[in-house]
Amino acid sequence: MEIPTIVGAGLIVIGAGIGIGRIGGSAMDAIARQPEAYGKIQTAMLIAAALIEGIGFAALFAG
Amino acid sequence: MQSKFLLKFLTITLLVFSLNLNAQHDTHDSSIEKVDLKAKIKADIDHHIQDSHDFTFTYDKENNKYWGFSLPIILWDNGLHLFSSSKFHHGESVAENNGNYYKLYHNKIYKTDAEGSISLDDHQHPTNSKPLDFSITKNVFMIMVTSVLMLLLFGGLARSFGKGPIATGPGRFFEPIVVYIRDDIARPNIGEAKYKRYMPYLLTVFFFVWFLNLFGLTPLGVNVTGNIAITFALAIITFLITQFSGNKNYWKHIFWMPGVPVPMKIILAPIELLGVFIKPFALMIRLYANIMAGHIVLMSIIGLIFIFKNWIGGGLTFFLAFFLTLIELLVAALQAYIFTMLSALYFGFAVEEHEHDEAH
């Protein structure tokens, strides 16, 4: 595995990590504001996380 | 009383899923080089991930012992050829059937002559002709097993409602999940009026993907949803259902988005058209990559146990593999849920009624 491939893979993981981390953070804030909406927020968070992870994996497999 | 049952259930579940962390083949030979061990681990991982024409649970290549059973091979090569994959002897010999000779090369069947010669071109690809392969491979066999399992479970569940309002039988574990799919996935996304038409497909795809993901985590060495052809088929079905159930609103939203100025409409049309194809494509890639990557990482870490030949390294790696298996269990259910949710979302887009007269 050459260096550019490894660097690219690292960048992809950083991107996905930042994206999902921000979603998780906003989800936590939202749950803290309104604890009774926990179910809906969790659902929305999982959907967004899966979409981001989908792009991440697609890029990872293309590289 | 309830917590005792829960404890027993959890223990049995976790034991079953940690059984695939057992040693599979002998590495007692003290003169094995690290490079050789890594090559062996790679070969084992490849064997787990790829489809194969026979169902081998485990094997010992040095002593030529294989535990498993062989599956039928069905070829169309100007005539139907039907024989058992045991004729291939795990890729070593040439199978002969009705005067034609076939040989396995990298898990694919090629037509060859009596000696089994495979001619390779510059890129190391074989140039022999390939017959049309309709064999029952490991993946096809597992799909059939899963279908029968689902028929039994859910047929039993449906029939048990005839006796009374409470479900009985082993399928009753899935009733809350079915209700969840109906109330939280289908109804909100597709709408009250039309969700019933799509419920059969959504239920089927959810449990199909979930059960096959779970089968992939067992020690059997199957990897159905981690195969891009399978996820391609599932994504194509979702794609076809959305296109065929699209109403006038749907096509209008793609090609001539209402509520935006005309230059924007012209710019949006190709982008939306691309989106029509990219959404199922992402469905396919998401499921494939999640499951495949999970399998590869898990088996690499198990292979790491063989590279660390001491108690501390092996012990810590075992716990890492154990926790990774737990995460993979979550991913199995989550990916099934995501696939179903996004399919329901796309169906909802396709059948959306005219509810926005003002700005879009």
C-alpha cells in the first residue's frame, strides 16, 4: 500500500469521524434540551450517521 | 425471575457468537515464519469472504481434510450440465461431464481440456471460455436457508393469530419488530393511505438483510450480504419499486421542480436525475461496505491472535475481537434498519401527494 493511499484513507476516516461526531454532539444537545424527544432524535441521528458512513465506506472502497 | 431468563439468554447468545473465535487450524509447527502465517491468514480470510461452490465449514490444507458438504453445479454450455462440486476436489482436479471438462480457477468455472490447462493473458486473467454458471453456490444456499427460515417463522406467526389475539410459537419474538416497522418506518414515511402496499417488501427486506448479516457473524463462514452482487440485487428491487410507483408529482419534482425560477429548474433537472440513480447505488454500497469491512477487520484481528503466540497478546486480542463482534451485531441490525428506512423514504417520495401549493 503506497503512502498516498494510506494518507487518503486517513483523510476519509477523519472526514467521516468529524461528520458523525458533530451529529452526535447536536443530538446530545437536543436530548439535553428536551429529554422526552429522545426516541425521535436517536432515530434521526442514526439515519444521518449511516448516510455519512455510507459515503465514507464508498470512498474507502474506491481508494 | 425475569432477570434470570435474561441472563441465560444473554449468555447463550454471546457464547454462540464468540464461538467463531476458536482456533481453526493447527499452527503447532514451530518453524512457521511470520510471513507464511500472514499468507495463511489472508487465505483463510479470502475463503470466508468469497462465495464458493461447496460449503466447507473448516479445512486443513496440509492433511487435505475438509469438513463440509458439496453443492450442485449447474452449467449451461450448449446443453445442461449438472454435477456435484465434489468432482472439483476443492479446485485441484478437472471435472468431466458429458465430454466437457471444467476447472475451478479462483472460484470461477472455466471450460478447459482434459489436462486442465488455463491460459492466462497479460493481466493474469484466464482466456478460457466460461459456461453460464447457475450453480447453487454457498451464497445461494444460504439465501434459500434464510428464505425457508423466514417462511417458517413468519408463517407460524401469522397463523398463530387465528387462535387468539396473542401470538404463540417462535415467531412471536418478531411481532414487536413488525409493528415497529409498520408504525415508525412505513407510516411516517409513506403516509397513512398507501403504506400497506409496501409493507410486504419492507418487512421482507428488513428480516432478509438482518438474518443474513447475523449468519455472516456465525462460525459457518458465510458472507452473503458482504457480496456486492446480492446488495446490488436488493438495491435494484428498491429502485424498480420506486420508479414504477412514482406518480406525476414525483416525476415533476425530478424534471421540472415546481416553485423555483426557470433557470434553477434547468440546473436542477440533471442533478435530480443523477440523484435517482445515486440513491439506490448508495444503498448497495452502504450495506456491502459495512458488512464486508466488518468481516475483514474481525477476521484480521482473530488472525492477530495467531501471530501473538503468547497468553497476554492473545488474551487481549481475544477481548478486542469479542467486543468487535458485539459491535458487528449492532451493525447487523442497524444496517438492516437503515436499508429498510431509506427504502421507505424513497417510496414515500414516489407516492407523495400534492400537499404544497405554496413555495416548495
